[in-house]
Amino acid sequence: MEYMLAVILFAISTSITPGPNNIMVMTSALNFGVKKTLPLLVGICAGFSVMLLVIGFGFGQVFTAFPSLHLIIKCVGVAYLLYLAWAIAKSASAPIDTDKAKPLTFMNGALFQWVNAKAWVVATGAIAAFTSIGDGYYTQNVIIALVFFIAAFPCVGTWLLCGSALKRVLTRDKYRTLFNYVMATLLVLSVLPVALEIIEQVQVAKLWA
């Protein structure tokens, strides 16, 4: 019981706090509405749960054998997040035609987890903290993935509802434009710690070269 409570609390606290996933969901809800953002929400929840299973079932060991692979994924993730921030900021320059513009899809949300720095930190941290080597290892991995899958919907959904509520409040284009600029800035700020870590790793690698 204590184990399950710890996993649940960890899942809720990491899923509801600000991060690239939640920023994307809220921005999409504001610009496109709840219905068109639901595929993105489901993709994020399902994609992260699959990521937990894959890492728990051995993919994490690949990084031990090939540490440079982790650095490559981080670089790709930072580049993609910066692209998303640019896309959000660019969309702020003109009103969005929601009939023609296309929000991110289920697959976008699912695949995004593999280049989301926060997702990697949370996933590897969860597997390391809440599993133990032994007969129950794989069962524990499945439990963790299920808990995160269930907890993610209301947690990320909160940001979806916030975006929908803001859509009704920010009726003027200039307010919506300001909101998109703020979200783009927050997305860039969420990337900075990872970018600094990459720079540090590259500098260390040069010293050893």
C-alpha cells in the first residue's frame, strides 16, 4: 500500500507540474479548443506510458553501453523544443484560422516523449526509484506505467481545461498573441537547463579528447 501511494504521488507531482507537454496542451487548447486537442492529450499520456515500459524493460541499459546516444537524443530534443517555441511565437503574429490550421496529433504527442528532456528525467527516475531487481521487476514496471497512464489524464487535462478557459477570456487577438509569446518563452526556458547540461558535457568531452 505504501509502495502504491508513493508511486501515485510521484506520478501526480511530476505530471501536473509545468513542462513541455503541459505547455503544448494548454497552448493547443487555447488556439484550437478542447476537441481538437484531445488526440494530443491522449498521445502524451499513452506515449509516456509506453516509454516507461520500454526503458524499464531494458532500453535504459543501451545508454550505459552507448552514453553518446543519450547526448544525441538530448540535442535532438532541445532542437525540436526550440522549433516548437518558434512555431508558437510565429503563430502569435496573426489570428489562427482553426478551420485550416492543424493542431498536433496523437502520434505527435506520443513520439514527442522520446525527445522531451523532462520525460526522460521522470521516466528514468521512476524506474530507478520504484523498481527492485528480482522476480517482481517486470510487474513493478507495468504497475508504474499504468499508474502514470491513469494519473496523466487528470493532471495534463487540468492544463487542457486551463487553455480552454483562457480561450473564453482572451477573446481579443492581442491578448491571445501575448499568451502565445509567453508560452513560447516558457518553452524556451524549460529547455535552458538541458541546453546548459549539453554544453557542459561537450566541454568535458573536449577536455578528455
